[in-house]
Amino acid sequence: METSSISPLVINEYFDKVYAFIDYENTVPQQHFKFVRNWILNDKSISEMKKTHLINALDDREEKWNASQQEGEEYMCDNCQSTIHAIQYCEFCIRNYLKECFDIWTSGNDEIDKIIQDAQLNATSPDSIIEWVPYEN
């Protein structure tokens, strides 16, 4: 019996299986997403619920790729009015928020703080942002 969600491991395993059939030499990344989407939709071996979860996971991957490559549709952030490529978040608002917190959040080591800050400013999606967590936490 399937549950209402599937694990990230199952999603990754499914995508790995499908990615093996992509012709990377003769296609571009946007075609890869379309290929995987069609594969999922035409896969008669999985339930509709699993298809829904896989399509949602694929949409997330495509959105992150588009944002990182500055590709795909453009949107206007309601908050900062920047042109963005992700629907779920604004990378500029996230970076501005992080910049405002640089003086508040510290590891106590200027070199480590600089490495973390540089990584935060170069993050292309919320799930790729690193932060300092004190040992006791």
C-alpha cells in the first residue's frame, strides 16, 4: 500500500533510471526535463499518486536549474521587483536577508565567517544555503 508521499531516495532512484535513457550529446537540458516528464506520465507501472510526486519533484529540479542558469520564464519578485527565474522564492531577497544577518550570525572566526558568507551569496536556491551551527546545537 502506498503512502501519501514517497521518499527522496525513491524519487532519486527513479530519476537515475530515467536519466540513463537521455541522449545528452544531442539534446539540451530543457529537453531533458521534457523527456523525463513524458516518461513519468507514460509509465504504466506506477500509480497516479506516485506520478504526481515525481512530477512535483521534477518541477522543483527544473525550477532550481532555471534559477541557477538564469533560464526559463522570467518573473517579477513582488518584494524587491527583481527579475527572477524561480516561482517559489527570490534569490535576491534571500541574499539580501543573509547580508543583513552577517553581523549577527558569527562562528567567532573571521575566516570561517567569510567562507560561509561567500557560499551564501553564491547559493542559487534556499536548500543550498549553508550556515554556521555551534557545536552545542
